[in-house]
Amino acid sequence: MKIKRIAAAVLALATLLGVSACGSGNSSAQTGKSGELLFAGDSGSPTFTRNFNPFSSSKRIGINFIYEPLEVVNAINGKATPFLATGNTIVDSKTITYTIRQGVKWSDGQAFSAADVVYTFNLMKKQASLDTLGVWQHISSIETQGNTVTFHLKSDDIPAATIIDQQLIVPKHIWEKQSDPVKWTNENPVGSGPYKLGQYTANQYTLVKNSTYWQAGKVAADTIILPASNKQLDLVSKGYDWGYSYMTNVDKTWVGANKQHNHYWFPPGGTVSLFPNLTKAPFNNVDFRKGLSYAINREKIANDAEEGYVKGAPQTGLLLPNQKAWINTSIANDGDIAQDTTKALEYFAKAGYTKSGDKLVDSSGKQLELTITVPSGYTDWLRGVQTLQSQLGSLGVSVKLQQPQPAAYVQQQNNGDFDLIVSSFGGTGTPFQDYNNLLNSEFALPVGQATSANFERYKNAKADELLAQLKSTSSQKEQKAAIDQLQQIVYDDVPVVSLFYGGLWGLFSDKNFTNWPSASNPYATPATWTQNSLLIVTNIKKAK
């Protein structure tokens, strides 16, 4: 099942998982009034553009508090929480029916109905550039009857429900009047969500509680304040309630600023890995890839890259502990591979590379030379790769680093213009989507043609067969069996060499609000830019 993703989206995911960077600019915002939540969400530039078009790539992060999807999918565990739908029914592998919630009103007072849902999806069919989730790659047709909406799919495609779930719904009575919905900036948005747009300036805007929201009783914050930019110093000194930032020595910088109230949660948000170009030798040799896998110390790489905030990643492709329920128990140590240089040299020898003095050489005596591509500015990824470079160097491998600018990096990644490239996968919330993006041969386009996933160009008929099985079965037993086998394929065939988890850098203060998501209560991710924000603002409580 293909999922439409543009290069910018791929870069954005990698950036969120990998860049050790913070916003720049000045923020004068400071909360303290009861019911106000200071939110470091829309950071990165000194001023805003007023764009609340939920289909736009340059939309404001506040969109996720104004508009709602049918269901919000928790990217930690894949659990779907009903919002504009009360739930869905998998009629069969090609048919999904949603029951649309009754009694919901748009923020202008007009009633929400199934007609708005059908309108939204048909709008994206008519204007393909609005279909940023690629839902119409899965849908054949839509029909409605009363308060139900039925999606007929193009093929056996049960996982499509997760994609349909997440589509933000817009009001028909507003959007049908727009002559160009693609370019419309929607400066005064009308949504169904918990907040409405309040005061707006180029430097800061506010969201105010929607008093007619269908679950207003669950919304604790009366006002959300969103400054345009947030220096790390601002996060610490201005009393932010919720932020997202990689901080060096977070226990000292963030927690140390207010030990009573400040805390953080950095769950894994994806697997940072070494992607080999499988269209080239020696990377198309599984023994060579296994040599790379055993040659490295993942925990050392993780500690050097991310200061110990995250762990080295297992070689199964699972995001742990998020996906612990799917662990293939027949794979030793949950897929963790310890550094074993003896095994590494044995596998390299099978691939035609042996030690000669302090160098690893081919049959002609030439030293093995590798070039690893890592994007410029991704300082934590670079630290990890420099450690990897040292570890391979100790085995006699010469490793050169290539650091293109981010835009050039994305182009090289998508086009297959690399030998070894550091990238990431996973974090969608569902094993199917994670493995599909990593392994599905539909994405394995010829080198030179841009693909949106499977950047290593992996092709395995058995993997494709298992992915097809997952699309057609709703049986958890059958799903578990297929995912067990996919883990085994990634473990044995090493299409990518896992390195470490990319963290989601959630910063919270419980001075004003409590019940933030955490490792012990992972009801949502701490990310500030996703629909999981709806789960957070309907779960936090005012501090007593």
C-alpha cells in the first residue's frame, strides 16, 4: 500500500527525529494567568504568516486544535480514539463504515453532519494537491446513509482505516464558497475542535476555548498562547507549559530551572538507521550488511548521538517499547545485536573482504572505503555517525562522510544517489505502515527516480506477500504471525542497519496543568505538530 509523501514531508520527519536545534528569535510571551497555557509549538521563525488552511504545507500548528479528524491515532501504540466519528466497522477487507458523531457544531454555530465528511473527501478527490495523506490512493468511492459514511476501497486494504481516520474534516458551508481552496489561507478558520482563533499578530497568536465544543468539559486550558519563536532560553525562563526541543543536559537546563514542576518525556519517534544502496556492490551482499551490523556498538552510538536520552535500536524494525506487544519472541534479545567484531570479520570475509595488517581489503588488496551521507546541520546524527566511523575504522575500514545541505540530502535519498545514507523510518503508530514504508517493493523505483519510501530499494517477494496479507486480514493472530515474519526478514536480511531511536523531545511543566503524557501514561506523543495534540488538551487538568 503506497502512502503519498512529498520530499518536504520526509525531510520534516527526519528533522523532527534528528536535528539538535532550537528555535531562534525573541518571545515576549509569559503566562501566569489562570487557564492560560504557554505553548512552544509554532517555532523556528521570528514572524508568522496567517495561514489556517488545514491542507496547506505552510499551515500553522494551531490547526490541530481547531479542526478534528474522524479518529485520532496515538502514534505511540496505534490506538485510535474516536472524535468526529464514534468509531468504524471493518465490513470486509474492502469496505469500512464510520458512524458520524451527532450533536457536534462548527464554531460558527452551524451543525456538523456526515455531509461535511463526504464533502471533505470529495474535495480532495477534485483537488489532488489537497490530499496530503494520499487517502484517494486507497479509496474507490464513498457513500453515505443517515449518519454513516462508507468507504469502498480499491483493493484489500484494512490498514487504510488508519489513513482515513486522520483526515481533518472541514465545513462544507464554508469551503464550498471558495473559488481556489488550494491557495486560500483561511485566515478566520471555522472548525469543530476545542479552540477558536483569538488574537492574532505576526509575532504571537492565541487560541481561545470553544464553549460549544462537544466535549468542552474535558478542555482545561481556556487560552493557548503561541509565540512565533522560542529560544531554548525562553522555554526555561518564561514559564512555558509545553514545548518541544532537544536540550543538551536536559536535567540541568530544563528540570534544573524548576525541579518542582519541570519534567520531560523523550519516547522513541522513529528508528535512525544506515540505509545501504542495495542496487550497488558490496551493499547488495547480505554478508556484507551483516558485517556492518555486527561491527558497530549501537549503545555507544546512541549515547554519543543523543546523550543517553534514547537507546540503540534493535535489528527487527520495531519501535520499542511502543510496539512491545508485537515482539517476535523467537528472535534473541528482542532483536538487539551486540557488537561482535569477530563475527563482523567473518561476515566481511564471506563478502570478500579480509584483514591485511590493520586494513580490511578486497581480493586485490585494496582497502575497503565507504562513503556515508548525513545531512548538514543534523548535529546529533553527525555525532553518532562519527562514532560509527571510528568503530569501522578500528576494523580497518576507511569511512568518509558526505554532508549535503538538507534539500540536496533529500534529493539524494529519494533518488538513490548514495552508497550509505543515514535516514529514519517508523513512528507511524502501526507496524504495517512502518514495515510497508521500509520494505514494500512498490517503492523500489529505479535509481534516478524519486521514491517516497524504501530508499534502500529493497525487493523481497516474501516481504511483499506478508504485507499483502496484513492488508487483507483483521485477525490479530494472523497479523501477529505476519509481523513476526517481517521482523525475521529485517533481522536476517538486514535491508537497513539499525542505529538508534530518534527521540520526541517533549518538555512539560505541571505548575499550571497536570496529566501530561509520560512513559507511565503514554496516551499521546509529546509532539507539538500532530493531531495527538487533541488527545493532550482533552486529557490535561488544571493544577490544584
